[in-house]
Amino acid sequence: MDCILEKDTLIKMIQPILAEEHRKITELGAPCPQCGYVHVVEDTKRVIATGATLRIANSSDIEQGELVRMRPPKSLFPRFQEMEYIRAYVLGKMGWSKINCVPNVSGGLGLFDKEIAIKAGGYDALSFGEDMDLITRMCAYMKDNKQKYAIRYIPSTLCWTEGPSTLKIFGRQRTRWGRGLIQIMTLHHKILFNPSYGKLGLVVFAYNFLFEFLAPIVELLGVLYYIYIIITGQINVVDAILLLLFLYLYSIMITLIAIFWDQLVNKSYKTWIEVAGLSLMAFLEPIIYHPLIVFFALKGYFFFITGRKHTWGNMQRRGFGQPTP
């Protein structure tokens, strides 16, 4: 077992579906001049999936399957992942949920509409990004059948997962994620920039393509070009340093906003010293963690293009029955 759920997880996950059901019938317009009544219409979206915030459980206190004290992970990679998860959910998926453009419901915790999931083909055993692949097919099914739909995210931490604690295991995970992303972009290419798919094609898939799939490629080419113009003397050194400093500080600012906002709202950690310790990772991320993410994503792309076999392998989970780093 590598995930711990809150006791009332199912109740909270079902609430967006029930809330949408209450809005099914809406009175619109003035009384009809012929019958004297206000006509009602069915004005609702079918909630086909709900998700919630995931956090890293490494180093937290867990007793009899229940998280009793949340702590920042002690090991380097889980600590980076905790910071990454906070930023992704606080500033990412919560915002996407507001405009009904959630790109994915995490495989760690998700509630799916069984009927739509089956009609869309269910889980693909050959997929390397099965959670994103399933949600994409479910959304495409709804658009193909001209049905209104919504994907909602719960602004609460309902699941704590064990993050990879070594570079080897972390690399396997992120390589698979990279391979899964390029696989999804290939399988569902007809959706990309396709106006007939509405937000799915013009916002969700466009974002995933430009800022998720292409990002590692653009970054690698940018670094190589940057090195080239430095070697050939085509760059103003002062301006180059200022630009790098701006990008470095901007990335730190975004991460710190997410961490402190999460603490103010959710009070996940008992002391601000723990928050400060986690915040220090934001200063190391651009130098250590982010380059590794780019490398493993490109490695996943390469594996997919070359058809190289890739499996999860032995993930060496410690489980929650013993201390985790």
C-alpha cells in the first residue's frame, strides 16, 4: 500500500456530483404569454470525474492506516515532490477546475463516472499514462455525443502517497510519465487545436502540448543555443545574467506563494519552521530538481519513439507499516 486516504474521502469526492444534480432544473425567462408559467429547462453538466489534492506521506506519522501528523519529508527527492505537489494543486488544478479545464485526474485518487468510463473504453492496459488517457477519452466521448460535462477538483488533501526516495526509482517514475505524455499526444492528436472539441481541444490539449509536452524539448534547445551564443560572443553578459536571475527568482516566487498560501489556508504543518524548511527547496529546484525532470521526460520521449520496452520495475515501496524517509 502506498496511499493513505482520509476517512471521509468518498463523501467529499461525491459532493460535486450531488451539487450538480441539485442544479438540474432551472427556471429561465419571464412567464410564457401563452400558458402563464415560467418554463424550466435542464441546465446542468454531468460530472464525469472528481479528484482531490495529493500530498507526499514520507516522514509523516501514520498509525493504523491513518495520518495523524503531517511532516515535510526528510529525504531530498520526496521533499522536492512535496513542494511540487503543493504548487501543482494550489496554483494548478484548482484554477483549471474553476474554468472546467482540468487536464487530468491523478491515478492516486480519482472518482470516475463508471458508465462514461466504460463507454469511453475503460482503462487501456497498454497505456503508460492510463489516468490521463482515460480522462481524455471520457471527455472526447462526451464531446462526440454532444453532452455537457464537468471535471471537478476538491480543494482539500484527501490522499497522501509515498513518493520515490531514490534517484533510480524517481527516474523510473518520471520516465514513464514522459512516455505516457507523448503516447497520449500521439493517440489523441485529432483533438489538438480542434474547435469541435471546444475547451478540450483549444485549451486543455493545447496547454498540455505547448507547456507540458514541448517544454522539455524547448528547454533543451534553449540551453544548447544559450551555450552556443556565449561561446561565439553573441550575447551581452550582463543582460544574460540579469535574465537568468529574473527567471530564477520568478520561479522561486511562484513556489513560495503556493507553499505559504497552502499553509495559511490548510495549516498542513504544525510549525512555520517546517514550512520554512520546505520553502528552502524552492531555491534548489531550478538547479537540481527541474533539470532532472527535463532529462527523464526526454528519456521517456526517446523510449517511445524508439519503441524501447519500459516497465515500472521494482518500485521498492517501503509502505506505511515502518518509518519512511
